[in-house]
Amino acid sequence: VKAATGEEVSAEDLGGADLHCRKSGVSDHWALDDHHALHLTRKVVRNLNYQKKLDVTIEPSEEPLFPADELYGIVGANLKRSFDVREVIARIVDGSRFTEFKAFYGDTLVTVKQD
């Protein structure tokens, strides 16, 4: 600031905690240091009055549509040989159902979500 305007201004005057807590109102809490800031954050979160509601339904498991013993033929003994991991997944998930996402991201990456 001194180089630009010739005025001597402290870091606090330029936008420290006092300015943001007292004048602009954009800060809710004034922390002395990182440790104090974590303490204040934990206190705020503890008082959120949030109850996690578990919405879980348990469904009976289902056999895959394809036999698991085919895995040996798909993967094989030579671990240097590539194979389609989708064929493996189809033999281990319920009803062989899964949804691939990020299908076009990376040639060697398969990300799936169980349907």
C-alpha cells in the first residue's frame, strides 16, 4: 500500500479479523490461531442439531447371471495378459447388474456403481 499510495497501513486494517467481524460482518467468528479456529468450528458443528437419518433397505441377494467359475477363463494364469474387467464384475455382483460411470475416462480405469 505504501508503494502505491504512500500510506502506511497494517495487515489488520487491510482486511483482518477485526474488520471482517466488526465492520463488514462477513465473518462470524474471530480465531486467535489455527488451533482456536478448529475449536470454534467443532463447537459450531456440534450445535448444528443435525440428526442423520438412515434410509437403508435390505434386499435379498441375487446370484449373478453368469457362473463365477468362468472367472478362471477370463482372468487366466498369465497376469500380464489383459482382460475385460467388466466380465469379472458381471460374475460377482447381484444379478450381474452394475452401472459404469466415467466410461470414457482412462483406458485402464473402470468405475462402477452397483444398481
